[in-house]
Amino acid sequence: MMTSRIASVAIAGSLALLASCLAPALEAQTVARRVAGAPDGKVRFTFAARPDICGHGTFITRRNESNSRMTWSSTDNEDVEYAEFCDENPVRIVLDVRGGSISKIRTYVGGRWRPARSTVTDLGNVSTREATDFLLGLASSDRDRVGREAVFPMTLADSVVVWPGLLRLARDAGKPPETRKQAVFWLGQAAGESITANLATLANEDDVDTQIREQAVFALSQRRNAEGVPALIQIARSNRNPSVRKKAMFWLGQTNDPRAVALFEEILTRR
């Protein structure tokens, strides 16, 4: 009897572990399946935004940063209305769908949905894990504009680590260059020393396309608190690709950092 009970507990534990591993993939498939089954028109859903993000109309801004800046804009705002200038939560996603395929993604933060003027399928609020897995799937599989449009909204999700997925996109030579460049750019906006290290590695990898390596250099130049300066100096000194070295020198020149000035002085006095 005791052996049977122990076996039952072990099986139950294994099933629970399997369910926890499969849950994120199944959730994303559920969103994808619901989108694919929607009638032609718009499909929309919401998910929780990071606390430092707010929006108004077609503008989304990082708040409480000394270098706060607009991070996204589009040409229209037919989907969401606002009662205040910089509104928090949620992230709002609108997909243009025809025949089960997505032709465009629009991203907003805050506000409230406008009354529907055409066919709209509202999926309601989904978890940030569901949302980011679905968007990463689009970025990984779509070879047109939708793939690159799916990258940015992933970075707005609260309490989800998205940079490993972005790094995989950036490294994948089989993905469209514009999607990969978007992934590298938003990697540069993520916090953490590991991001800086990964961007530096990407810039120094000889088997990565030059334009992706140059985008990694730019992303390093955008790191907060001059985190990327040491990596840029290393790239400027020793990267084997002349174009990548030149980009590193250019962006170092925009930093006004004394370490960059010292590098320029060293190079000039050698001549």
C-alpha cells in the first residue's frame, strides 16, 4: 500500500512538472489558434505593461529616465482613446487579420478601446507570458513587416525576461535582416550587465553579418550610464572588421566620455 502511494505521488509530481513545462507553449498556441480562427478584420488583446512605460495615442514613452524619449509612433490611432497625456497600462495590441494571416500589428499603451467600427474580435486580457510567446513566434516565423513589428511590443511586457529570445533572433542568419536589427536595437534598451556583454560578443563574431554587428555597436552606444563604452573601445581597438571598427569609433565620438577622448588621443599621437 505504501509503495503504491509513493508511486502515485511520484507520478502526480511528474505530471505537474510536465504541465508546468508545457504551459507557456500551449498558452501561446492558444492565442495563435484564436487569432487564426478569427474572422477577417481586427483582433485585439491586452497584457500588463512594465511600470516605467506610459502611452498617449501613437506615442509610447519610457518614464522616470533622464533620457526619456519617444520609442514608437505610427501614422494613425483609430483604435484607442485617451483621457490623460501619459497613461499607464495595459499594453494594447491590434492585429489586422485576413484569411487567418496577420498583415499588420499596432501597439499602444493605456487608454481605452474606441467603439468598434468594423469587425473586431477581442481576446481580452492575456498573461504577459502568453503575449510575449505569441509575439516571439510571429517575429521568428514571419518574413515580412509583421515579423519586425512583433519585436517591440514584447519589450513592454511586465515581469517577463525577453532578451534571450531577442538574442536568438539577432543571431539567426535565416531571419530577415530588418527583424534581426530590431531585435538588436531593443536588446540595447534592456537593463543588465549581461546584455552589454552579449551585445559586445555579437559585435565581435566574425560569422555574423556586418550590418547586424554594426547594429550591435549602435546598441552598445545606447546603453545607460555609459555601460557600453569599454566594449566600444575594445571593438574600436581590435575588431577585425574595418566597418565595425569605424562604427565603434563614430559612436564613441558621440559619448563625450573621457575614456573615448583618451582613445582618440592615443590613436592620433601614434600617427
